[in-house]
Amino acid sequence: MKMPEKESLFSFTLEGLREELQSNGFAKFSADQIFNWLYKRWEMDLDKWSNVSAKIKKHLLENYDCTPPQVAWQAHSIDGTRKFLIAMSDKQTVEAVAIPAKDRLTLCVSSQVGCAIGCTFCHTGTMGLKRHLQAGEIIGQYVAVTLWLQQNVAPDERLTNIVFMGQGEPLHNFDNVKKACATFMEEKGLSISQRKITLSTSGLVPQIEKLWDFPPVNVAISLHAAHNDIRTELMPINKAYDLKRLFEALKQVPLKAHRRITYEYILIADLNDRIEDIEGLSALLTQKESKVNLIPFNEYPESKFKRPSNAKIAWFQNELWERGYVCTVRTTKGDDILAACGQLKSMEDRLNLWNSDVIEV
Ligand code: SAH
Ligand code: SF4
């Protein structure tokens, strides 16, 4: 996996930047000033950092990539969702989606270019893993989208929530995602509360067992099936870590710190939308406080699965409701711009949009 030549400046946690400066003979409090310029004032031009010494700026420019990733393409859906294709310094691109709701603006970020897990319903899964993202390339998605919104929508536009539900399996890139979460939460920087960050995982058991050593953000588990045979068909990772092992590992997650575990369940017609699946779910999810998020399958041109009818989706939700579960249906956002996971990237591949200028559809 070839990574960019230089580490991104945005990869540093505040503590990490203090240490970096100190070990190179600089005053470590400059790190706090740099965080203020980057994440409070949104000033990306080092020349404008009036209280940071020229020597420090020279040192940073020589050793790190100080330019945030760039918005290569964006599309605006009629429901308000905005999809961005973000280009890294080595021209690799990932997607990020800004999803507005009543009192928040959530950014769905990618953690890897592609994904190694290979779920059969997911377009990203068919791409394979190209590389991990650096912590600074995850933070960089937030920075790039914020700058774009400030320039194109409103000067004080701010993203309030983060979900790791773009391309990639965040726990496969554990250390970089952990660092990015620390920077998202840094009070002297972006200052996003842990309650407003959600990490979604396909169920990498060894990394779930390491979550005690991770900022206490919310966790979403991509369950998608309540029976091992169906889950293995959808998610090859179930061969290595089946439902029994997954739920054993989840019992270890410090729930007091990790405020909430949500279960995500993609509904696919005639595959996992039957009464046996409801019974399987209620056998698995014994805690009545379990929250289930139903996601109607988003069809894409080459997909072999189908989305159930609206009546079937409502029936499934109701059956879970009657069994005492908190259960929501994720309304499909940005349908008209193919905003589901991995789908913009595929469209980009098909139309070779990389060569065109930023366009709006
Ligand atoms: N890799 C992690 C992180 C998010 S994956 C995980 O699997 O949990 C991207 C998200 O998009 C997941 O919630 C996944 O369930 C959803 N997704 C992928 N393909 C989809 C499709 N065709 N229709 C609906 N949701 C899809
Ligand atoms: Fe990877 Fe998540 Fe897609 Fe599965 S659903 S292939 S884990 S991005």
C-alpha cells in the first residue's frame, strides 16, 4: 500500500504536535496557536499565522503536507444532501457526504480508499482496499468540506456531527481513526462532543475487543442478518468472526463510556426481510435498549440484490417495534445523486469525472 510521501499536518493531535515541536527545539505552546489557526479560524495559509515564528512555519512546510485535501467534485441533492469527492495529495479520491437534519449537519467520512472486507451488497467492497487514510486525510475531509461550505453556502456554516460510514472499515485503520477521533474531540480545536461521533463497523472482533483503548464515541454495528448463513453470504467477515463471537466481543465494550450501540440492518428483498429474520433478531438482541436502524437496500446498476417494497419495510419495522425495540428506518438520502456508500466513486470511475472541473448537478 503506497502512502503519500509526506504525512499530513492535520494528522497531529494537539499533544502530538506539542511533542513534535518540542523535540525539534521549538516552544510547545505554538501547537495550541496552530490548532487555533487551523480549526477555530479556518486559516490554511501559513503566511497569515501572525503569532507563529517563521522558523516553525519553515519546519512544518519542509516536513509535512500542510495543504488540506481538495474538493474535486460535488453534487447537491434535492433533499439537501451534498456529496463530495475529495482528492488527497496523491490524487486518490474518497467520498464524504454532508447530510442536513433539523438541528444538525452530519458529515459522513471515509476511513480508507476502498475496503478490504468485500461485503457483497456494497460497491466499495468490490473495489478492494487501495490504501488506509492517514488521520490527517480523515480530518482533511472535514476541513475541505467546511471550507467549501463557507465559501459556497454561508461563511459560518459548520458541520456538527461525524459518522464513519463512508468508504472503508474504520476499525481496520484503527490507529489513524483513533487519532482522528481525538482531533475531532479536541477542545482547543474542532471540539466535537463524543456523543456526536459514531463509528460504524462490520464487526472486526479483535479491534472491537480493543475499544476500551479508544475515545468513547458511539458505535454502530453492521449486522445485516440474524442468521450466520445469510450474514456470511452478505459479509465474508462473518466466516472469521461469526455472530456468536461478535456478540461475545460486544459484551466487553464499555457501554457507560460508549454511550450507545446501534445495530444497522440493510433490508434486502426475499433475503433478510422474513419473519424468521425478525425472530432471529429478537433472539440475538436481548437487551431491550438495543436500537435497530433499518436501511432499505440502495440499488445500483450492477447490484444483484433488490430493495423490498415500502409495505414490507413498514411491516418489518412494526414487528420489531411490537417486540419492544427502538427501530428507525433510515430514509434514503441523496437518491438522485447516488449518495449511498461507494456509489459516487463508481460513477466517477465510469464517467471519468476526475478530468472535469468542479461541476454541480
Ligand atoms: N465499513 C463500515 C463503515 C460503513 S460502510 C461498515 O460496514 O459498517 C458504509 C455504509 O453504507 C454501511 O452502513 C453500509 O451498511 C451501507 N451500505 C453499503 N452499501 C449499501 C447499499 N447498497 N444500500 C444501502 N446501504 C449500503
Ligand atoms: Fe467495507 Fe463497510 Fe462496504 Fe462492507 S459495507 S465492504 S465493511 S465499506
